[in-house]
Amino acid sequence: MRSRRESSPAARPNGRAAGRTGEPLAFVLELPSDLDVIEGAVAYLVDRCRGVDFDGSRLTLNFRVGMCEALANAVIYGNRQDPGKSVRVEVELSAERIVVAVRDEGVGFDPGEVPDPTLEENLERAGGRGVFLLHSLMDQVEYNERGNEVRFVLNRTNPPLRRASGE
Amino acid sequence: MSFQTSKQNGVVVVDVDGQLIVGNRQELKQKVLDELEAGERKFLIDFANTGYIDSSGLGVLVSLSKKIREQGGELRLANLNEDLRTLFELTKLDTLFNIADSRDEALQSL
């Protein structure tokens, strides 16, 4: 894993994070198509987020699992674990949110085609929960037209409780 | 990350230390299947020292649960922290698995 670009005063080597100064931090990672690097990459990114005061388990659950899903999808379904292909991760970190774009070199996929894994008839399927989890855990998820890049946003705070209609 | 296997009161107990994710799920699967193949029928997977689980890890648990049941065995999960409970509830897998609050509770129910 190598960090290719850092662009902010907040990205100085002490690793103090982003956001505290009000200045967003942006950096890029390029990862090999290897499932064994995912855990380390997620741990690295979590470490970079330490300065952002995420609510509750937004960092430990939402970010870690969502990030892991995006990387696994890129390596397995995008690049087909081809060692000649890499996964590009662009990160923008500010005091209020983290924005991540994960791009693979594959032909892309249609996220609309993934069946709902929480339906009773799908509960015992071993696969099919990755995209569902990414959408459930992140505040915003979008794909490029080709379907080989997913961009997601995780806000620092939990969304406000929705009021019941009519209130 | 690692999977430690031990036997307590006729139950195969697997401790998941670290993450259960796409990079190591096959290791857990193989360990449990080896025990099943060797004739063991009662299993407990303990998540007391687990950080996070991804969809591949959940998939392996679903798959193992099915295989154990097909062989007339039983699987319990124990010690899920708040994040893991949320994950199981989100995916509705809390309805599929028998989840105990503690290892003792799980062992007593087997």
C-alpha cells in the first residue's frame, strides 16, 4: 500500500488529523488486488480518521465494515484478483465527514441487480450482503456510470431522528 | 487475527481473535468443517475478542450453520459486542442464529 498524494497542511507526518484545523485532508492510496491487504488498509484509514470525533460506533462499525466491503468488491468482482490490476482509493477527510471513492479496473456492475439479502428467502444465502451493508452503513453511496467506482460519504454525526409524519 | 479451537464439555469452541473478514474467512470455515468431518456436532463460536465482521464473514457463518444443521449438529454464537449485534440485526441474521450473551450461557444451552 502506498500513499500517492497528500494535499493539505493537515497531512503532515505527525498524522494529526484532518479536520481539527478546519482544513480538509485529501490523499490517495493505491492497493494491489489482494484480499490480504484489506484488513491493513482499513486499519490504516481508521487511524487517519482518529481526529474526527465520530458519533458512537460510526467509525468502528459503519466505516470499518463499509470500507472493507468496498475494497473486497473492488478486488473480487472488479479486478477479479488479477495481480496486474490495482484498486485506487481517494479519501477526503474533514471535521464533519469522510468521503471515499474506490475505483477498480473492472468492467463495472449494476448495483440495482443485487437482491435484498434480508428477505426471508435470501437469509440463508452465503453471499449477497456486501452492497446492502455498504448502503446501510454509509450516509450516501453513488456509483459512476460504468459501475467500477463507488463513492460514499460517512458523516461524523448520526442523522437527526425523523419526525413522524404529521408532526 | 486467529482462530483458537478448544473443547469444553463436548462442545467445540472457536475463539475469533481480531477480524472475521474476506481475507481469513476460509480459515475459520476449514477449521469447523474439519471438526464436523471428525464427528463433532456441537459448536460454539465466541466473539469476545472480535473487532468487526464483514459480509464474507457473515456468509461463512451462514454457510457453517447450514452444514452443521444438515449433519444434525448445533451452532451457537456468543459474546457479540454492540457493533456486532447491530450488524446481525441490520442483516436480520439475528433471526437465523442462536445467539447467547455469554460463553457459559451458550455452553449450557448445548
